Amino acid sequence: MSNVAPADIDDGIASAASADPLGPGSMLYDLSHQVRWGLVATRAIVLEAAHPQIDAALITNSTFVAHPWRRLRNTVLSTQRMVNPDERVRRREAARLNRLHARITGTDAEGRPFNAADPEVRAWVVATMFESTVTMCRLSGESLDGPALDRLYSEFLALLALMEPDGGKLPPTLREFWPYYEFMIEERLENTETVHIILDRLFAQVPAPPLLRDRPAAWAAGRALAGPVATAITVASLPEPLRARLGLPELPGARTLIHTAYLSTRLATRLLPEAWTRLDTVMTMLDPKYAPAPDGDPLAGLRRGAAKAGALFRLLTPSPMTPPADESRLRSASRFFSEVLDQTGNGYLDWPDVAAMAREIATRLDLDAQDEDRLFTAFADWWRELQKELDTDGDGRISGQEYAAATAAMTSSALIRVAEVLFDVTDADGDQTIDAREYRALFRTAFDHDAGDADERLTRAEFVRRFLNFMAGRGHSDAYEGLFAQS
């Protein structure tokens, strides 16, 4: 590393040394709120996916293939909670992640057990984020001196300590970290299926973000150009020993491309107004429903501008042929199965899909342990009933054909119980109605499409009825589409 820290890293290092290691003023807080943090997250997920336990967990439980934008949004939300100025928010999010990870267990295709809460796994996730942050700075032309690197590493150790109070499995000092990192790269990582799904399929097939969802042709054209570039940048940034193990040759010109990409993001961060380069702002521009309630929001004007830009884009681009009303409001059983029920995108409905629905709700509402347990229990009961009614061949999962042949079972007593619990956890003030604020907390949208006037209050019976109609595939709901179906 160079001996001089750049201005954009050096600013505040002295004050940060004695400040909160994760709060405002820390290096990690500032970096994780910048849009270029996306480069860190993308590279880190490839390194994580090469770990056999993480590969198995992602293959069997993750929604990142079928719902990448939703997964990105939740990752951004979780990261921001973990570096929130209020330590109570951080600890609450850490506890939620601990519960989530503890539920992700099983065996891989070779019969090896995996557990998302394994200390080695968690340590490797944090290690990839730290090393990818250092790589981002290096490829962006930034230099981190000894004190800056030590400070950054201590902040990542503090991040891990939120979930692993005993410090986890990361080395305690930066000097010990690099041998650990090289050992993991050379001895523990494998040529896994998930790595190739990310590099070969995800960039090439990523669905349009909500802003462009009704313009598939425009998105496909842009993706055809950007997908290979994103893949080349990610591959070129990986450690050479890992590239060799994965059989990923470095393409000619990739070095120039990668430096250009990283340097451009750094210059954008330095030269553009801060509000324009914040990660949550960009997420809002991709999906206006991601925006929080506008009360007191200093970025509300920019977010309204993003929504107007999206409307202008839709106005200026050719509108697709509108199907008849009955076809646009209703979907076939097979389409509903693939877009709503098959959360992991493997072509079947099984427990990880059902758990993903519960996980999405728990994340949106930031549930405590008791309410989260109630929600997962209700979904688990529904899954057992689905298996009993629909799993005709006894293989432990439900195919689209099995679902289409018996959709009436979707209105089961267990599903009614899911709706009841969902109402209870959404009704934060316990007044037995869902008001506009509570509705937005769950759906990240107003009542525009489903509940008419913004002041309408949904009773328990009406809320349950709408949920059952949607989950049975009998009726369209923009709100539930956004919660379960949209990518």
C-alpha cells in the first residue's frame, strides 16, 4: 500500500479513531452509503459464493436469482441498520440476522452440512467485504496508509462483533488477516455452482428494475451491453488464484476497463452532489416505492424528481400493446406459481420459498423475535398443509403442475392463519385496523391501487380477504405483487 491516504479517505480519520466505530464519521459508515459500494457488494458476493457452505445456502435458500433487485434493496436496508447512529437499531438488526441465519441449514449435494450461522461462514462474509473495500479503494486510485487500514479493519471487526460477541473467527489484527485471507482463497474456496450462476446468468438475465419493468425491450437492449461489461469487471477484480481455480480467463483490455469503472465511480462520488451518489437515492430512482415516507426527508425532492423522470421515460417510449382487462388483471396458475410462489427460482415450491416470503415480511416490518416466530410458525403450518394436499408424488416439493391441478387448496385454514398473523404484526398500534402508515410499512406504497383513499382503514376481515384472494391466484394486487412477486 502507498504511504499517503487520499483526501476522501483521510478526511475524518483522526476524529474517527476515537469515535463510534460504526456510526457517522466512521469510514465504513461513509463508504456503505455511497453508490460505489455496489462494486464492493458485487465482488464480495462472488467471493462468498465460492465458499462451499455459502454456496449451498444460496443455492437452496436465496432469492437472489429470481428477485435480485429485492435482494439488493434488503441488503442495503440491512447494512444501513447495522451502521445506524442508534446502537439499539444495530443490535436489533444483528439479532434479526442471527435469527434469519439460524433458520438456514441443511446439506449440500455432496451430503456436507451447511449452516448460515456458522462462525467461519460469517467471518468469511465480513472478510470479503473488508478486502473488497480495500480493493475498491486501490482500483479507484486511492491509497490507504497503515493507520487508515487498521482503522477500517477495526470497523469491520466491530461489525462482526455485533453478531458474534466473542469476536468470531476473524484474526484480531490486520497483520494476521492477510495470511488468513490467502489461506481461504487457496485452500477453502471451491469452483461452485453459485459463482457461475452469478457470473454467467445473473448479469445476463437480471430482470428490469421496477422503473423499467414495463419497457422490457429497452431493458434487454441495455442489459445486452452492460451485462458482459459487468461480468468482465467483476472477473478481472478477483484474486488471480481464484480466477484460475474457477477457469475464468482475464479478457484483453479488462485491466483498463476495471480501472476506468472504479475510477469513474470515485470521481462521481467526489464531484457530484452527495445526495446524487448516495446508495439509497439510486435505489429509490430504480424503484420509487423504496422511498421512505416523505415526512422530514431531505431527499424527498430528488426522489420526486426520480419518479417524474420515470414517468417522462414511460411517456416518451413506445407503449406495449395493452391486453384485454381480464387478461391484464388475472394470471394463469403457472405464471402465478413462477412469479409469486417460486421465490428461489428453481421451478418448484418448497420450504425455502415459503420461508423467503416470511423473511421478506419480517424484514419489511423489522419484527421482534416473538412476532417473527409467530409469522414463521404460521408459514410453516401452511407449508405442511400444502405438502399434504398438493405433493402428489411425495418428493417433498410441489411442482407447477401439482399446484395448477389443486389451486383450491390455497384457501386453506393454515393460509387463513398466515393472513391473521400478518394482520397482527402489521397492526403496530393494535387498534384492529390497518391504517395508511402501517400499510406503507409493509408494502412500501400508498393505497393508490388497492385501498382507494389514503385515509381508508382496513379491517381484519378485509385485509384477510385480500390476502387470500391474492395467494389463491384469484385476484391481482399491486401491493402484494411488490411484496412477493416483483424482482
